[in-house]
Amino acid sequence: MTDWIKIFDDDCRLPAGRELNELTTELAQCLRDPDPDVRDGHPYVVLRTWIERDVIAGDRRVQLGDEMADRFTDPRTEARTFAPLVLDMIVSRGDFRPRWLDAFSRWYPAETDLRGYHPRLGWLHAVAHGADLLGTFGRHRDVDPAAMLDLAGARLLARTDHLWAEREDDRLARAVALTLTRPELTAAASTTWLDPITADFRAVSASTTPTYVSNTLRTLRALYVLVDCGIRVRPDGPRQQITHRHEVKQRLVDVLESDAKAIG
């Protein structure tokens, strides 16, 4: 196996005498390895750096994106949940294929293993990693932002007994807020994705609070703060305002109040 630590220590330079195709294939395999030191360690950093620096570019990068899209149906959780991280790198660098979006849209609300951190497997983080890609797709000119808002709503309403505990709610709220900055969104498109959530909350028994409802409530509260204050696309960048800030804030209040009435 390639000594990825050595490559990392050499400022991620492409090692002499090695074929990039071979190394890219090996990196892709590392990103599905059950050992978190392999999957989430030096190979991950090298892959990210090579994509950022266009060492992996052109057809080779597109092929890597195709492989990640196929990985959404992999039987292993760690393979599925690291695929959106790599696709996020690739789409952020400028590549896009509709089939990547289709594969992601099928996987994200359907994923049932929502564990954040596992003592043996390390970070899995399906909701958070998927949210990061959703936010990138949500800002992409070739992607319908309303469809990404609906996708976020579907993820929130998917039944689960797993309580999000590793800031998954914050990551998904950020993805939605980024999508809501799209200037072509109408006020209706910015808010109607919340209608199914309102209907669901009203149907919940007053004597129980399902886990998925708790996850959704915390996500929407985090979203309200971002809508109110604006969101930074980059940590050091200016805050961008939500396109229909007032309408979205009011709709979020209505949704949160509908839950209060359901349990009151």
C-alpha cells in the first residue's frame, strides 16, 4: 500500500514514478475502508488536496464522481457516508453530472444508519456529510433549489429512533440556509417545503414526541438563527442574506408553533 503519510509530509506532491490513475484508484478505496485511520486520515487529506489543486481533474475527476455516486448503494455504511464528502469536493471544484444528484437524492432521505461517531468505525455522519453535499448542490446553478429544500424536508421527516447528537441538526440547517440564498427562489418556493412538516407535526400524538420530531425541531430552530442573521459561505467571508428572509422566518415560526399546539 502507498505510504500516504509520506506523501502528506511532502506537501501532498505527486510521488515520482507513480501513475496518477493507480493512486486515484487506491485513494478511492481508502475512502471506503472500515479503519477510520485509513478512511478519515492522511488519504482523505491527500485526495482533498489533489482535487483542490486539480491534480485529479478532467475525465479522471468525473470518473471519481461516478464511482462515488455508485457508492450510495454500497452495503457498507462507511462507504455510503463518505461518498458525499468526495462528491462535495468534486462539485465544489466545478464538475457536475445529473446522475450524481439523482443518486444522492435517492440515498439521502432513505439512509437508516444515522450514527454520528462509532467507537470502531469512527465518523459515519450520514446526515451531516449528506447535508454538506446538499448545501453545495443547493447553490449550484444547474440544480433546482426548491428540489433541494424538498429533499431536506424528506430527510427531516424520515422516521428514525436515532437522536442526532453530533451537530447533524446544525449541518442540515446550514445546508438549507445556503440553498435559501438562491436569488431565483420565489417566496412560495422558499417556504412550501415546510408544509409537509407542519402537517406531520399536527398529526403527532400530544402524549409523545418521536425522535425524528426532536431532530426536526432542533434543525428548524438552528435554521431560524441563520435566516435571521445571514450565513457565511466561507468562514472568513461576509454574511449572505436569505432571499426571502421575512417570509421564511414567519413560516418557521408558524411551523414551530404548530408543534407547540400539538404537544400543548
